[in-house]
Amino acid sequence: MKLPSLLRFLSLVLLFGAPFSGHAIADLANGKKIDEQKCYACHAKKTGFGNGDMIYTRSDGKVKNLENLKSMVARCNAELRLELFPEDEADVTAFLSKQFYKFK
Ligand code: HEC
């Protein structure tokens, strides 16, 4: 009884563990691509500056820490039905944090 369940466990780890292990560290290039493709244009329009980066660096920004950032990314994703996968959301959050907010 013990051995088959161990084998099943191991095959599950191999099946599902391998594809996700690449995402243990955020993929910043993927995050940048998502920002450019899905986020930049709307932010450029909404701020009226014609620059989609400025929403992240505006002085009256809503994001003060990493938790705020995560929830804003989640809010934009959910409200706008951008349908990002959780790992894409994590990548774009990591990219914005490193590029603009510089949270530690
Ligand atoms: C259809 C328009 C639209 C799209 C697409 C969009 N956003 Fe936003 N986003 C907004 C608006 C509007 C605000 C300002 C909300 C406010 O001030 O309450 C905002 C604010 C933000 C902020 C907070 C900025 C700050 O420092 O105050 C973050 C972070 C953010 N968006 C992330 C994203 C990410 C990541 C994506 C793409 C995956 C995205 N948004 C796509 C409209 C959009």
C-alpha cells in the first residue's frame, strides 16, 4: 500500500513540479512584456500624459509598498478581465517593483 502511493506522489511532482519550478524566480522579461502589451496603453490614456510609465511614478500614487502593488495589479487584472495567470501577475508585479517602485 505504501509504495504505490509514493510512486503516485512522485509522478505528480514530476508532472506538475517541473513546469512551475521555472517560475520560482520571477521572470522580469515576461513582466515587462505584459506591461507593454496589456497595461501601458490604458495607463497612458488614463493619466493624460501619453506615457504609461508615469502612473507608476506619479507623486500621488496609490502604491506605497509591495502589498499595495500586488493588490493594484490584482485589481487591474480582475476588473479589466485581462485574464493574467497567477505567475504572469507575479512577473509583472516583480517587474514594476524593480523598475519603478524599487521596493526592497
Ligand atoms: C483599461 C485600463 C487599464 C488597464 C488595461 C490596466 N490598468 Fe492599471 N490602472 C488603471 C487605472 C484607471 C488606474 C488608476 C486607479 C486609481 O487611481 O484608483 C490604474 C492603476 C494601476 C496601478 C497603481 C499605480 C500607482 O502607483 O498609483 C498599478 C500598479 C496598475 N494599475 C497595474 C496594472 C497592470 C500590471 C496592468 C496590466 C496587467 C494594468 N494595470 C492594466 C487602468 C488600467
